Amino acid sequence: MFTSRTEAELARARLDLEGIPAHILTDDAGGWEPQFGLSRGVRLMVADRDLAEAAELLDLPEHTPDPDRPPSRDFDRIYRYAAWAMIAIVAFGLIQAFRAVF
């Protein structure tokens, strides 16, 4: 886990040079709210088969995921709430626009 998107991008570029595909996972509102990365961090995702090599290249400490708490569950819940919040905001805006016109 990294503290900024920049650090994660540099690490991803290093892995890309070695032919290891990696993706950045962060909840920073598309880069508009980088401070959100401070609380949840910025994750660099690699395939399980590339994990050992990536950790060695980046000189990262060994990480063993907790099988009782898969990370995808947390992220799915957060994004579900965010999607409902966006739907509510858009609906509210449409209602206000409709009221203003009629």
C-alpha cells in the first residue's frame, strides 16, 4: 500500500518495465480528492502469480492476505454506497430543475 498515487504510479512503471502488469486501486474521486488516499491508501494490484516477483522488485515487505476478510468485500460495499449517493444527488438535482421550470 502506498500513501500517494504518485508513489503507486512509479512502482507500477517499474513493474511495467519488467513485464509485470499492475493496476492502481484508489478511492480519490478520479484524482480530484487526493487526500482520500491518506486514509485508505493507494493499492497496487498484481496477479497472484506475479506477487512474489513484484514484491522483490519493489523491495516490499511480505504480505499475507487474511482469508477471513477478502478486500473485495470492503471495496464492493464502499462503491455500492457511493453509487447510491450519486443516484440520490442526480435525482435531487433533476427534481430541483423540474421545479424551477414548472
